[in-house]
Amino acid sequence: MLRLSTNKTRVQKAREAYLKGDLETHKKLHSPDEIGKEPWHKTEQGKYIGQAVYGASDGIVTTFAAISGVAGANLSPKIALIVGLANLFADGISMAIGDYLSEKSEKDYIKAEREREHWEIEHIPEAEKHEVREIYKRKGLDGEKLDNLVDAITSNKELWVDTMLHEELGLFEDDSSPLKSALVTFFAFVIAGFMPLVAYVFALQWQFLAQNQFLISCIITGITLFVVGALRQIVTGVKWFIGGLEMLMIGGLSAFVAYIIGWLLKTVFNIVV
């Protein structure tokens, strides 16, 4: 008998079955029993995966680029630590605030549009009903099928409003919290972004770290970049090793550019700190 793990959502397991070409499991996951027993909303843990992954990606890349520029200019490791920490927390707060304002603004906009659609349905229902008809007529429906669908949608006011939001305005609501999203972004940014600084923070305790700070930082950052990139498959669906390599190359390129700029400022333009 086919057994399905309960550790993942039905959609996640269906995606894995699709990537593996496993038609039997895919059919099982789309049986009425499997479809009916899963709640039709995101789980609390799954709502903020995107923010966590992308916050971590940005955190590690920006921090490593900052200390690479310092290393390229051959400045004191203490400066690298100061610049890295200042950049880490300043950018983390900025990114979290931006995330919060963006999500809150979107929710406020959707709320305003929902209220407007409610008002229009109350005051000009025939015009709104004609809009529903026109939407699905353009999708290829006509005749009795179109009439039945329009009647079914407009018989339920909330469904009617949802349809106008989705089909007319292209707006989709979710119940995620802008504040939680901002906090997830901030902590993911700071935790991942701290990894390039580990060697610099603990250099005073270990002589080996003090002598090889930037090299060890590169190794730690490379591993972290690959891991964070691999975790992107949770959001994007790409193969984990491809996501890891992509993230490693992007982070490496950013750090290389920052290193070269630091080196040019120090060597070519003779800017001394």
C-alpha cells in the first residue's frame, strides 16, 4: 500500500512527485480524500519561508561584500569588523522596515479596493454583474454555461467581491502579518549576515583566526552561501545543488567586485585610511 509522509503539505509532496515523474503518487495526492483533508490556506510556518530565505541571501551577500571591499583596500581587520557590523544591522533594519511598509501598503490597498467593490455591488449591481459576464466571456465561455456561472458567482456577495478582486484587479489576499514578515526578514538577514564576520569577532581568542581572518571568512561564507542557496528550492522549486551554486556564484561575484573596488581605491587612486 502506498503511504504518504505527513511531514509535508500535500502541495509540497505533489511538487516532488511531479519533479520525479511519479504519476502514481501524484494521482494519490489528487484523490478526493487527500484534497478534502488539507486546509486551504498556508500553514503558519510556511507563510514566511520566502522572507527568511531571501533575507538570509541578502544578509550574507551584502555583509561579505562590505568586508571584501575593506580587505581589498588592505585595511585593518578592526575596520572590517566595524564596517561589517554597521552594515549588517543598518541594512537589516532598513530591509525589515521596507518589507513591513511594502506588505502593509499592499494590504491597505487591497482592503480599500474590497470596500469599493462592496459599495459598487450594493449600488450598481447590474453593472457589476455585467463586468463578471464580460470577464468570463473573454475567457471563452458563452451561452448557458456563462449564464449559470455568472448567476452562481453573483448569488454570493463575498464570492462576487473576491471574483472582482482576482479577475478584474489581479489582487490576491493572504493572512500573513506585515510585522511578523519584517521580523523574519530582519533576523534571517542578521543571522546569515553575521557568518562572514565570525572569524573577525573571534580573532582575539584564536591566533590562527587572527592570521587568516579573510581567508576563513571566505570559506565560512562560501559554505553559508551554498546552504542558503540550496534552501531556495523551498520557495523556487529549483534543484537544491543548482540553487546552492547560483547563490555561491552571485555572492562570490559581489564580493569580488567589492574587493576590486577596494584594491583600486587603495592602489591606483592612493586613497589611504
